[in-house]
Amino acid sequence: MAEVELYEQLRTVEIIWLDARFSCSTWMDIEEAKKITLAETQTRGTILCEDEGSITLYMNINKSDNDVAHCVTIPKGCIKSIKDI
């Protein structure tokens, strides 16, 4: 199978997931700190690989060198939805 055909079989998706949130780098009242919530995050990319615990997307690919860039690995326990785009 030619490389171009392989790339065309990959799945491009939008994932909505919950990410950790960094609050601030200064002192904060304990009650205010308790109000910090997870960040609902939207990520779009092409699935590079997937296993039981996570899914890895890439946003850019250099087909001539077979390199990818801007990869993110998302824990499946944090995923709210996955939609094909």
C-alpha cells in the first residue's frame, strides 16, 4: 500500500474533553481555590494511534518526510465526545 493511501484512511475527529486547569501563580483563598473547575477543551486532529487508555492526535503531517507535529495524547477517561469531521 502506498503511503498516500495510508494517510487517506486515517480518521480526522473533534474531541471534547476535560483538561486540568492551572489557576494562578499567586496566593489564593482556600475557598476560592475549591471553586476551580476542569477546562472543557475542544481538540481537532487526525488519529495517530489509540489504546485502551488514551488516544493520540496530530494536527500537521509532512508526507514527504513522514513526520508529524503538534501531537496531543488525551486520556480516554477525560473524553466527553468524539465526532468525525
